Amino acid sequence: MRSTIRTRRSPESSAHRRSPRAAQAAAAAVTAGVLALALTACGGDDSNDTGGTESNGTDNAASVQLPKLNGQTLEVAAVWTGPEQANFTKVLDEFEKRTGATVNFVPTGNNTSTFLGTKIEGGKPPDVAFLPQVGVLHQFAEKGWLKDIGTDAQAQLDKNFSAGWKKLGAYEGKQYGIYVKAANKSLVWYNTAAFEAAGITDTPTTWADFISTAQTLSDAGSPAVSIGGADGWTLTDWFENVYLSQAGPEKYDQLATHEIKWTDPSVKDALTTLAELWGKDDLIAGGRSGALQTEFPKSVTQTFSGDTPAGMVFEGDFVTANINADTKAKVGTDAKVFPFPAVGDKAPVVSGGDVAVALKGGAGAQALLTFLASTDAAEIWAAQGGFLSPNKAMDQGTYKDDVTRDIAKALLAAGDDFRFDMSDQAPAAFGGTQGVGEWKDLQDFLKDPSDVAGAQKQLEADAAKAYQSS
């Protein structure tokens, strides 16, 4: 099966200087075929669940040299909570062990840019922060808030990452960040027991098949699709996958930079397609109202635990972290995965990621960035599960399970032919803030999927305001 990769483009000059790079679209189909092939293999029994090292992948402890930072206390901020935070803490533990520093983790909440902006303006920024949107990196760089990553971190970046991933962390030719955590946001995870109980033997490859599969699950007495609608970012991912597959990469690039309006007919088509699922309460776990009260972690747990688990949940590779930590399901056996179904000619593949940046100068922040860019840190993180790395030099055998390992291999096989998450390219006021902009507008659309025109009008009004202000 062929598919198209949608990821962030390389940063360009901003405040209306984020021009599209549609030339990358032509190579997308090649990459997608690799992903589809890899995920086909994910249907088998994952008996090698301990592919990662229980010692957290630190056998090659001398591969990156770090300074001694005895007595120093650093602060690192990121959006992660729960299992994702716990997994990242293992990386920080090793950094502390090697340097003698103390590192405190601070969760930012979903409004990362607002949280960090307040800290910076108040004179108390964290030493290092992870930004989930490339648009935020651009905005922070324009304000002069980002510090030099240092020569040692640059050396690790040059050695371990491809040119495309390096460019994503740069702005106007200067390197400000390191994309140490990536995501494939075009995956549907399914409960094998629910599929078996409903007599479903084949996973859907088209949107029509997906809706039919959901109906079969519902008819068999299982909530069909779990949606984490309380977190608006999940809804942007739903839209973006449908839009990329249905409208195509050129339109996708144009909408991502607001070169076409959200009132464009292509947006109407995508919202109408989404309404085929979102407009049917019987196909959604808890109905629309239940979905709007369900946060992302719960959308995963209610698919793989409880008396009447849902049959499917859509989201990225990081779903495995919640499956492993919060359910008894085993990835590759009880929980399997298939690519997001094709709405148009090609199935979509959407990539996201988190970029580590220094908000304070000095040896401490630069040392932490150096470690994060190393294979050591990537292998420790990979061994925990629920993590993908664009680090091309790391040992792929350290991934916790075969499913994640196959997804990671497909990510690396993409090389530099990719696009990034559309909402992450937008100004944070539109594409990256809880309760406003695209997040809120799509929540309102989930509440009333019959009002396609109203949703388009509101999306365009919010987008126009945000892009004009950026």
C-alpha cells in the first residue's frame, strides 16, 4: 500500500516567511510504502517484547563525554506527564549520574508557549525546554529567547541526525534546537480481542473500510472508536490525516501556511468526511459528549482495559507508553496497529516531534543538550517504550518492542523526504493552545458535526487573526 508522509518542513524566515516546500511532496509516496510494509509485519506476535535492554541501554557509557557539574541544579520543562514523563526521567537520571548535576523536571501543561513565555519574561526560564511546535521555535528565536546549543551538542547533532531533522531545529540559518523525540501520528491501534469477538479478520485500508469496521464492532456490542476529544490536539491530528490523504500534499502545504483559507472547498470535504465518524454517536466510545470529556491517556486505557473496551483508538507511536504503563495489554499481541486508512488515493503518514532548546546559556544547558543528542540518551529512552528517535546512529535493538522498532525503522527510511504536523507549523495561538483556535474549533465541530460551514468560518477567522499577528 502506498501512502504520503506529512511532516514539518524546514524552517524558513517567519512572520509570513514560512513558505511551503511542495517539492518534498513528490518523494512522499516512496516513504509511505516503506511504512506500510513495516506495519504489515506488526500484526505478528511480538514475543520479543524485551528487545530493549533492561539496563536502559547504557552499555556504551563512554560514547559521549560530559563535563562535571557537581552542585549545579538544572531545570528542564516539557509537556509530558504520566508514563511519558516517567520514561524521560530515566534519561535525566543517567545525566545526573554522569555529571553530578541535579535536574528538576517541570511539566508545562498543554499551553507550552504561554507557560514558557511567562517564565522567560519573569526572569526565571528553565535551562532546557522541549517545544512541541516548530512555530513556537520560530517565535522564540525571533524574540531572542533561545541560546546557543554549544559546539559539543552541535557535534553530536552533526554525527547522529540527518540534514532534514537538523534544519527543523534551525531558524534563519542558526541552529537553536535538537529534535530528539519524533512521532508517527498516522496509526490506529486496535484491541485484538474486540476484533476477534466481532469476527473481523482484516484491518481496514480505506476510510470506507474503517467506517464499516467501526459499525461491525458497534453491532457486536463493542464501543468502536475511542476519541480523546478533551485534548484538542488529537482532533487536529484526525483532521490533518484526512485532509492530507483527501486533498493531497500541495493543498496541505498551502493550508499549513494559510495560503488558502479554511473556507476552501477542500476543507469542507475533509470535515464532511470526518463527520461520517464524528456524527455517529453509536460508533464513538461514550458518544460525542463522552469523547469531549475524554483526555488522550483515557482514550488509550478505555481501548485496552475495562469490561467493555473500545475496539480502536487513533494516535501516534507514543500510545505504547500508555498501553505499557496503564493497562495489562501486551503490544503486538493484545494491542496491534495498522496505518491510518486512505481517504483519497494514498494513505497519510503524519510526523511530529519535540525539539530541545536552551533557554539559559552556560555549561549546564549545553551539556544536557549534548547528552540528549547522543545515542546514549536515545537508547535509554527507547528501552522504556512509547518513544521514537530520529537519531540514525542509535542501536535499533534497544527499542522495547518489535512494533515500535518497525515504526522507527520506517521513520529513518524516510530520510529527509517528509512533512511535519500542520497545526505545529501554525502560530501557537491558532494551532497549539488549549481552549482557543483550531483546538477549540474542532472540539466545537465534534460537538456538532452537521455544521461544516460554521466550523469553516470559525477556523478561518481564528487562523487569519493568528497569522496576521505572528
